[in-house]
Amino acid sequence: MSDGIRFRATIELGGKTATGIPVPDEVVAALAAGRRPAVRVTVAAHTYRTTIASMGGRFMIPLSAEHRAHAGVAAGDEVEVHIE
């Protein structure tokens, strides 16, 4: 998986400040790395490491305030996501 996987998603607000990026089930399956895969995520030219988590029956990539600031994005923004 040298090229990684790209998909588009809308950044979701969960609670007052927590945000996350929903990950389609087929993307998690394509990673073939279990139910909590460690990934390198790129959003708007900002790259960081995290794990995909299952929250409420959905897969999500957490997106902290620090990472949102570096990427210049906010809840409600549609973004292209690249994961490896």
C-alpha cells in the first residue's frame, strides 16, 4: 500500500470541541490492519500519525484542534483525506 488510500469526507463535530473524520468501512477493510489500525493521515497538506477508532459503530479518525489549525480546516469542511 505504498500509495495509500484517498477519500473525501466531511469533518464532523462530536460534542463541543471534538472533531473527527468518518472513514468508510471499505477503506478500513482495504487497510487489512485490524479494527484499530495505526495510520499516517494527510489533510490539506498537513500530515500526522493516529489510529482509526470505532466510535458508535462507525470508524473515525480523530482530528484535534492542533491538527485542525495546522491544516486550516474546521468542522463542516469537506476535505480530501490520504491515509497510509
